Amino acid sequence: MAQPRRRERGIALLLALLVLVILGVVVVQMTASSLSTKTIAENYLADLQNTYGVRAGYHQAVLYLRTDYLQAPDVDSLGERWAQPIEFDLGRAHVQVVIRDTERSISLSQLVTDQGDANPVVVAQLRRLVRTLGHPPDVTDRIVDYVDADSKGAYEARAKNDRLFNLDELLRIEGIAPEVVYGGTVNGEEKRGLTGFVTAWPWTLPQGSVAGAVNVNTAPIEVLLSLADEMNQQVAEAIVAARSTLGSDGRPQALASVEDVRKAPGVSATVFDAISSQLVVKSQTFEIRVRSRVGNLEKAWLYVVRRTGSNAGGVTLLVSQRLSDFLTVRPPEEK
């Protein structure tokens, strides 16, 4: 009788151990599931907070642009508040906002007219910029052939024959390396990319504007050099110095009119005549880049807006893009 009882006790022990193992597995599974559910909920909450952070950043930028118009309706410069980085916290979200006027850059959308024909003034600007940055001269021809409406150029393979959606799309153009777009080391030499000096906006020009117009108060030296063959580094630096002179309030004094460019040292009548038709002192279209971060999660959007003189400098949204996504569909038409 002792042997069967030992056998029964052994079986009972094995069953008990099996139950404990099963219970352990169930507990581990429930714990993992609970942690996963908690992580998903936290990520969803963080994403929602980032969404509201981005929206708040956009509306904050719009307020800055409208306020600037009320205070200085005739001039836009880098010394104004909208041109400085904006940072604030919204709950757990840390929001960063950068506003850039498109008139400080060469607009790749203005390389072609509304009919799709190449615009010689803007094409010449881009050609000079590419040369200044030290990239191959065929970069300009490749971009123009990609966006113009005809199919007669030397680089029409896989051409879109329409305007760009964003600057990342430059990477789709055959023969244009990432270093050309974003900058990097080429043959041991550090080169700057196009993205710091060009924009994809606006698709359509504001009423009364001319293609290739550049704000002399905000454009970097490289863009100023692209305006005419008569420009050189010394003249471009003199213009930047003239617009950066500090006033009695300690802020840079912007050039109040295109005529003020004549006052910069080295700006001869020949140089002024060559660039004056491409200059403005006020900007109308702005890119608002907003980045919101909660913990390790981040959301970034680009808004393109146009500020008009009506309705006290009212701001109209033209386009919005999530920066982490490459657009595969056509954005809304500008109005």
C-alpha cells in the first residue's frame, strides 16, 4: 500500500508544480500585457499632447506675424520678434517654433511660370547660387528640367514636369546627391546644401509681386550673391552690414526702402541697377516650422502662410505638411 501512495503523492506534486508554472506564465503574460497597454496609452496621450502643442505653436506664430504687421507694416527684417526662435511649454509638451520668410530664399516654384515655361530671372539666380555653393553646374539644369512643362531638356528622364511639393523631392531628381540638398563632405571638402537658401514656396505669387523677389533685409549673403553677376562677396557683406547697424534701441536697423541699398559701401550704380528690380524690403509669405516633444515622442509640421494688408495683416494658411512624411499626393492649391 505504501508504493501506490508514494506514486499518488508524486503525481500530486507534479500537478501542483505544473499549476504553479501555468500560473507563473499567466502572471508574466498579464504583466507584459498590462505594461504594453500602459505604454500604448502613454504614447497615445503623448501624441495627443504633441498634436495640441503643434497647433498652439502655429497659432502663436500667427499672432507674432499679425502683431509685427501692426507695429511695422512696411518693413520685415531679421531684427523683428517673429524672426527669433520661439519656445514654450504646454503641459508636458515642449514646443519650438521657427518662422522664415520665403523672400529670403530662392523659390524653386518660381523657376517656371504658371504655363510651365522656364523663368530666366529665377533660373539665373539658382545657377549663381549653385556656383557659389560649389556644386556641379548641371544641378540647375536637372532641377529646371524636372519642374518645367516641356520635355526638351537634357535631363528629362523621370521628370515630374510640375512644381515641387517640398525640398525633399529634390532627391528624386536623377544626378542630385543628398550632399547637394542637405550639405556634406564631397571629395574631402565640406559643402553647404541648397536647403538653407531655397524654398518650394509660394506656388503662386502674391498679387503685385514679381518672380525672384528677394527681401534685402533677410536674405543671406549667398542669396544676395545670386542676384547678379555684378555682385561680389564684398558688396554682399556691405549690404548685410548696412541692415545690421544697431540703432539707439540696440536693435538692427533695417533698410527702409530699396533705395537705401545705395548707401552700402561698394554698391555702385551698375550694381544697384542690376539688382534693384529683384529687391523688396517686406515679406508676404512665411514658412512656420513647429516641433513638439513629449518624452521621446516628437511631432513636427510645416505651415506655409501668406500675410496680407487686409484685415490688419490677416494670415491665410496656404499649405500644411507633416515634416516626417514625404508627400505622395498633391497638396491643396494655394488661394
